[in-house]
Amino acid sequence: MHLAPGSLSPVRTLFAVFAALALGASASTAAATPIPQVAHAPVPHPAGKYCAADLSDQKTTCFRTEEDLASYGSTLASVPLVSVYNWINYGQGGGYTIYYGDRGCTATTSDVDYNIPGLTHPYTSSNPSGILENNTYSSVSTYTAQTCDIKLFDGANYTGASSEWIDRCTHLGGSGTGDCPSVNWYDRAGSYQLS
Ligand SMILES: [Ca+2]
Ligand SMILES: [Ca+2]
């Protein structure tokens, strides 16, 4: 008796997959969708150490970040006059205030273009952490376009000793180098004038 050998020949079925490439397909008709611009309104914060002091309306507004300050500053009609820094070398980490005004300064320093009688005003809150601007300036820099120089006074209301006119100075410690004063004005100014 024959038993038919069970010849189990696997049948291999090959499935060929053809990728049909649509050559010359019509260009996408979907126009590039503009990415919506998320309006980033800078949010003031009373303890922010990056501040704008606008002398045209005596309004001081502080922010947590430099980006927010810059964004806010770009909305002002006023022009930047001078930046005053809590740290030397215009150190951003210590915070700073940009003073704005409605005009630049005249070319001569024989006049006074702006008076800032006290550095607790228009500062009404902390910068940073409870420190008022009085006796905090360690470096200062005026904005070239507005041609102002700054004169520092020890006390409020332009009392006490005063510095010469300074265009910019990285360290108010009295080095006399560049436009820096030759006597110490580090953490000393209590009021100032611009011309
Ligand atoms: Ca002082
Ligand atoms: Ca002037």
C-alpha cells in the first residue's frame, strides 16, 4: 500500500509592492498658511528690574525681562535718553532703567535739557528687590542719537557734589579713563541732569 508522500511544498507567494510615483503631479494648491502672530503684550511687574522711566509723563514701568522692556519701549512715542545701571560695565544682570523724553538734547552742555530731581521718583517700587535707584548707579550710557550727557549729583534736588558731564562710563568708581569721572561716583548719585 502506498502512502502518497506528503509533499508539502510551501508555496511562496511574492507580493510585489509597487510604489506608484506620481511624476509631474500637480503642484500643491494649498497656499502657505501664515503663522498667526501671537501678540505678546509685555506685562509690567512692580519688582521687575528692567524699567522705562518716561519723563514726558513721569511714568515708570518695570518688567521682568529685557525683552519685555524692549517691546514696551518700542511702543513709546518718547525717545531713549540714557540708561542707568545698577552694575558696572552696563551689566544687564543687575537691572537698569532707560529714561525716555519727548525730545533729544541740545548740542551744548551750557544748558540743562532735563532735570531728574530724585531717584526715588518716578521709581515708586523696587528695582530690584526693594532697592531704589538712589545711590545705585554704577555705570551709565547715553543714547548717541539724542546727544545727551549726564551730570550726577550726590544728593536729591542737585545738592552736594556734582560730576562733570558724562557721555558714557562703564565704571563710576573714579578712574578718570575715557569719559568716566576722576572722582568716585559709584553708588552715589541722588539726582541728575541731562544736557
Ligand atoms: Ca548720594
Ligand atoms: Ca544740551
